[in-house]
Amino acid sequence: MITLTAGEIALLVGGELHCDRDLLISKAPVFDSRLATPGSFFLALKGEVRDGHDFVSEAYRLGSMFSLTTQLIDGPCIVVKDVILALSTVATFIRARLHNLTVIAITGSQGKTSTKDLMAHMLATVGPTVAPADSFNNDLGLPLTLLECDERTRFCILEMGARHKGDLTRLCEIAKPDIGIVLAVGTAHIGEFGSQRAIAETKAELIQSLGVKGIAILGTYDEFTPAMAALHKGTVLTFGEKNEVDVRAADIEIREGRPHFDLVTKAGRDAVGMRVVGAHQVANALAVAAVGTALALPIELIASSLSTAEISSKWRMELHDVDDLLIINDSYNANPASMAAALHSLTFFAQERGGQSWAFIGKMHELGESGASASADVGTLASVIGIDHFVVVNAPEYGSGVGPMQFHHVATTADAAVFVDHVSPGDVVLIKASRAERFELLADDIKARWIHRSGVEQ
């Protein structure tokens, strides 16, 4: 973060200063008091369960210089009407000061975090790069990420999520992105937006925010995203698997569940062999390659970066090979497209290992009226592509399947974990559901039960 004084911050946010105005702030703020360090300041946020004002003393003890609060406290603070709004104001100011910073914003119905991880790996080889440590893609996370930047930072990668129209416009006013990426327009959050077209209109806010010098990077995996090119007067790069796009993948193969392809751009052709799992990662890799192309990076650097990158964010196609049982923990989130991609990956691994495929599946949230039919389609897909066992937890909307697939309905994750007793060495297990279902706990339970059953020491 650019160094500011407490007095300068108070003036920026229009807050009441109740601390030494000459206190120097050199680190980004935190909202978890346990993460406070000398040089930072603490955001006293009021949540549904906890009130950050109750933790200001702990943050101060660990080194925070003051707290940003909505009420006067016993300790150094700046009192404001809205902590999140004040945070955005500071981030907007910092962004305007960083003239040599290139901000790259990513949105889309799926793939944002994986794309962010792949891109951070590539750009870090070029210069100092800041990227969200987690899925920080909203009014809190985006400003926090921006505030990690200072005069030395060359690239800042931002995820942008939206729940309502206007959300991306507001985030772009803070971030002022130089490059905007729309991966795809799917059906995630359709329950809130009402239609895929409404989702597309919201994602397009990122492209509309770009100035003439900005670069729009658009996927070609749905009908809506490529059409956003008409909204931008500057440079547009497209990516996908069609011959007419600017950045494409040719000769795609899946080996041991991982994509291999030839990256093709105007600069030439180079081979990519990815370490990450799933055919769906090809699209994410191409988005990253398009950014590299926009920045005029050598195609050899782009291809080698994609071939060595790994996904650092947790619970996204994590592979755990435990005594001849492969567990795929993809429990961070779920929507119809990501569910289909994960199921296809499961079949690839099961075929290569010669064992049976087990899919432990939970609810997909925020699909609205389309949720039942979309879930039923996933159940049908699992049958069609040859999943052996489909274990559904408290989600009857997936149906009962067709064909030889064994379809199991259970009420709780504890009931699901019992099926480990029927799993055999060489089998492959997938765990996937929307974040609210907390299937990472099921993944831990399955792993623990298998270790106990097989007598393996951790």
C-alpha cells in the first residue's frame, strides 16, 4: 500500500479523527483482527453474527495503527458512516495514484478464480503482481486487493462478481481496469437475475467501463460474450477453439485428466501441457494467453507459464491420492457448467486408473426456477457419460438417473460418507456442491474414513 497518514485517510473518507494524525499507514487494512500487523489498520465491520467493534483491542494489540469504525471506541479510530464505503474511497484514491499499474479485471459465470491463479503465475515472471488470496470479488475484497499495491507493483489482477445490475459498474469505478476479461455467461445466479440475458447485461458492465485505450478480452463459449465487442471502441481480443478467434487452442488432448494443446496466436504456435485438472481449464488458460498476447509477451513465455502453473486456491479440483484412492475435492462451488466439467474429469481419471467413479454431489444454489431442470440435466449427464455411483446429498432435484449408474439419495453428508465402505482401491471419488453446503467437510470425512479402513498412517 502507498504510505498515508491517519490524517490523510480521515480527510479522504470524511471521518472523525480520534488518533494521532501523523500515524503512518504502510500496509493494507484487515477485517480479521488476528491478521493485524504493525503498519495496518483494522476495519470494524458489523456482520450478522459478529461485530468488528468487539475486536478492535485485539487488532490494536497485534499492531494495527487505528480502527475504521462507525462508532467511537476506547482506542485510536476514525469514525465514518459506512466502513465499506470509506474503504472504497481509499482504494479509489490509491488506484488513481498508481500510474504505472496495469489492472486486469476478470468476470464470468465460472472460472474466475482458476483464471486468476493461472494469470498470477504468468505475470509474476514479468514483474511484481498482486492477486486476491481468495475469491475477493466484491465491495470488500476488491478494494482490499487494490490496497495491496504500491509504487513497485506492475500488475493487479482482480476478480469481479455480481449479484445485481450495477455491481460491476461500481467496482470498475474503483478499479479503473486497463484490461477487462469476460470468460463466459452461464446460468450461475440466474435465480437472482432472472435470465441469462440479464446476466450478460451485467457482465457487459466491465467492457462498457473500459476507456478507448482499454483492452477487452472475450470468450467465445456462449452467444452473449462475443457480442460484447460492440460495446467497446478499443482493442478486442477473442479466445476459444474456433479458427476465427485471436487466441485459440488446437489439437486438444486430455492426458491423466490434464489438458494438452497447441496455443495458436498471431505470434505463432507453441505446445502447452497443463498441470491442472479438467478440460474446462483450456478456456481459462486461453483467457490468460489472451492477456499475455495483449501485453506483447513472447508466446514461448505464455506457453511455458501455462504448462507450469498450478491452482493455488483451495478446494478447486484438488487431487488427494490416498492409498490407491483418488479423491477430487472440488467443493468450493458448483453450477451446471462446472458440475459437468468436474464429472467429465471424474470419468477420465476413473478410466485411466481402471476403477469405479464415485460422484458425491450436493445442491447447486442460486439457480432460481431453472434449478430443478438444471440439476436433473446433471443427473442425466452423469448417467450418459458413465459415472458408476452418483451419491446425492439432500437434493432430490437431481432425479434418479438412467441406465446402469447406481443412484443413491441420502439425507446428510454423514450418511454419504458411509459409502466409503463400498469403495475399492483404484476407485476415484469426486466431491462437489455449492459453497453453502460445506462439502469440504465431507471430503475430510471421506479421506479420514478411507485411511481408517485401509489402516494407512497419515
